[in-house]
Amino acid sequence: MAITCDVAVLGGGTGGYIAAIRAAQLGKEVVIIEQDKLGGTCLHRGCIPSKALLRSAELYAQMKESASYGIETSGLTLVFPKVQERKQAIVEQLHKGVQYLMKKNKITVIQGKGRVIGPSIFSPKSGAVAVELSDGEMETVVPANLIIATGSRPRILPGLTPDGQYLLSSDEALLLEELPKSMIIVGGGVIGVEWASLLHDFGVEITVVEAADQLLPAEDEEVARELQKQLQKRGITVLTGVKVLSDTYSVSEGQVHISALQGDRTIELSGDKLLISIGRQANVENIGLENTDIALDHGFIRVNEHMQTTEPHIYAIGDCIGGLQLAHAASHEGLVAAHHIADEVAHYDENQVPRCVYSRPEVASVGLTEKDARAKGHQVKIGKAPFSVIGKALVHGEKEGFVKIVTDAQSNDILGVQMIGNQVTELINQAALATLLDATPWELGQAVIAHPSLSEIIGEAALAVDGQNINF
């Protein structure tokens, strides 16, 4: 017998389970269908495990530099298997938390592979889900509304399929049992930069190869230049404007070899391992979309501002719809979908979503970059403040970097904020709140900010928009 419900969620990642929780809180009967583990990529193969590794790498690097703080150490040893154990313990604790939340909110969880089916004996319209259970049996879920949250997977280059030994995606990199001596990282976006930072801090020789003219191609040019400068200062090789020739990949004597093209010049690269980090691809295949009238746009599910697909009773959220492929973006999209199903209004504006890179130094931004603002026709005013004038930054021993505020010169609206430096992935939330509340730089500058604190740099950058900065 088919299972009927108000809302079914296909995919139990961050966006999916949060949409399920909110729908349940709004009085809906909810079923969530997940083929693997609740929590999805973010919890098991992305945000959480990678940040756990980054924290261990950061602490290891700080301990090696402890003499500059007046603390001399000896016998410092990295035990990488214990780093991996700590990472996995965090993941398992959070996984149990998600399972508890499903029970708390009385959400039915079905573990199996789901496919959307068209009109059938179960329903006169598409949107029911046929689920193949682990024992081979079939179950059918018939919801009034369906939310597709199938996420994404690492994108690969043709001819460079990860083998888990020499050729890795971020999925395989998270499972490393021992550290290589050297690694080539193809792709200088968020994932590539984070892996470059953490592996270098663990003592791995790193070469980053990026096809665009800068690291983090979607981010501010000044930020990208500062990031490259700081990574190179640490000893990481960064090659931009370089295209890897995938058909030249080979393995010999325990080393990977590949050629790359920089203008008319061919570069030969070698390392113990090769990591492909060129973005993520939506999981839209083999989920039954062909049985519906759902439209795709460049490989992503097309949705409107309410997260509805071209079949209004079917919604889609998260990485499978493109846009900002971030866990917190997926979560908010899930809230929007759940509220719309319940005939309530929720707001989502991509320009108010923070973007973060958890490397060393960290990078964070919200809204438009200066280049994008000018391209959209804005006349801009810029306020910029360096961390080197902030007392807390000097206390932390992390004085590099800056905060940049991009403002419309006519309306005085904040168009975007970009940051690079220590703990900016925390500071960016202050800027995100300012954009949500439509604050002006003057209002940001009038806020009384605790001293000493890193947050003081926000006020300094805001005051600098109109040349009223105090400390530099």
C-alpha cells in the first residue's frame, strides 16, 4: 500500500532535512527519502569533515609558530590517523543529532533510492516517488507536494575519473589514510583553495592550477590577489591562467604526471597525487525527471522565487538548482519551499547569502563585488580597512588582510562586502545582517563595537566609505 503524506522530500541533505523539519513544524505530515545517510554531502563529504581537517591543520600550523607568542615547544608530532578519527567522531555526533531531529518532529524516514514517477494508479499527476529499499523491495510515496533536494557531486574532467589512489576528488581526499609528500590541485576555487591550505599546513607540497586569471574567480580581484600572495608566502605554488591537458595524464614510478598550457608555453607537473576540484555537478540524472514536465537549465532544475519547478506542486532546492551551491543557501531555500507549501511567505535573496572560504587566510563576502557592481551600472564608493590597524588582529598574530565595503554612490546602499583575514567567516555575518536590514555605511559606523575585537574593522571600513575612518 502506498504511503500518502502532505510533503515528501527526495534527499536528506542539509537543505532537505531542514525543509522537512520546517514543513513538519507548520503542521504537515512529512516523509523524507534518502538513499545514503541523513545529512548528505555537507555532513558526510563536505562542509563538516573538511572544516574538521582545516581546524586540525590550522592548530598544527599555529603550534609550530608558538615561539613567536613566547611559548617554546619540542617534539611536536602530527598523527594523521588521529586527525581523521576526530573528524569522523564529529560527523557521527552530528549525524545522530539529525536522526534525533527526525524523531522529534515526527518525520518518517525511508532509506532507499527514490525516482519520481508520472501519473499512475497512485496519483493522477506526477510527483509520487517509487523507492527501491535496501532489501530490493519497492515502496511508493504519494505526496501532495514534493521537494527535490538531490544535491550534487564533484565535477570531473573528461579522461580524469578519480580512482581513489592517484587521482582524487574531494570525496576521496577526505578518506586519505596517510598524507602524500606532494599534490597537484586542479582548480583554484573554494574547494581547491581550502584543500591547498590544509594540506600545506600538514606538510604536503602543493601546486594549485587554475584556468582563470585569479584564484576564486567569482570573488573580488583585490581579495584574490591578496589570497594568492599569502598562499605563495607560505610556500604554496599557484599557477593562474593555466589549463590542464587532461589527455596527458599518466602514472609512473608512484607519481602522477600531467601537462598544462599557459599561453603558448607547456608546463610539466608531477606529484604523488592529483586532486580535481573544478566545482560540483547537479544530481539530476536517474531520479525520474523524464516522467515529469520539470525543466532543466544548463543541467540544473529551473525554479521560481518560491522554489517551485515548472510543475507547481513539485519544488526543488539546494545544489540541484544551481546558484550558490552552499549548505546555508540550500537550508534557506528549503525554508522558502516549506513556507510556500503552507501558504506562508518566506524571503530569499541570493545577494544576502554569505560566501565563505575556510582557508588560511579566510575569505568571506556577501553581495556584489566592485567589478560586478560597476558592470550592473552602479557608481560606487569604496571603504577599505586593513587588519593591521586593529589591535585584536595584532594580539592574534594575524594582521594580514582587509575588509572592503562597496556602496552605491547615489543611494548610499551597501552593495557588497568582501573580507580576507583571520576569522572573517565569522565577521561576514555582521555584514550579512547589515544587508538584510538595509543599513547604510553611516549606520554601520555609528554602532558601538567592543574593543579590542576583530569586529572593529567593520566599523572602520564603513567609516572609510566617506573618509571618516579613525585608526588609519
